[in-house]
Amino acid sequence: MSQTLTAVLVLLGVILGFVTGWLSNERYTAYMTFVEHDHEELFEKNPHPEIFDNDGNLHRGEYMHITFAPGYNPDEFDPEDIIEE
């Protein structure tokens, strides 16, 4: 009886260790491969209504931001002034 109980406990320990290791590996891999969106801070602190889809879910697509220099006059716009980063 003692050897049977020991064998069952060892088997349960191995199964539990395998499942725990597998789940831990999944979480660790997801953590290490997570790539934060360039505008993640904006999404969390000040989500604008236009970045939500029709179902109310946050759309983390591609966005561009435009920075205007102080004193910018749109009447003097020249397309050659555009600098791509």
C-alpha cells in the first residue's frame, strides 16, 4: 500500500509540475514578446473617442502624429517641408 501511494503521489507531482511549468512558460513567453504600441500612453491616459471602433473597443492601428512649430502659418505650407521620421 505504501509503495502504491508513493507512486501515485509522485505521478500527481509530475503531472502538476508539468502543467504548472507549461502555463508559466506560456505567460513568460507572452510577457517577453509583448510589443507596446507607440501611443500606448495616450490610450491609457487620455483615450480620444475617435480611436474606438463601432463596438467600443480600442483600435490600436497605425496612427501618425503631426507636430507644428510655434508660430506655424498654414498659408505658407510647402509640401517639401515635410520630414518623415
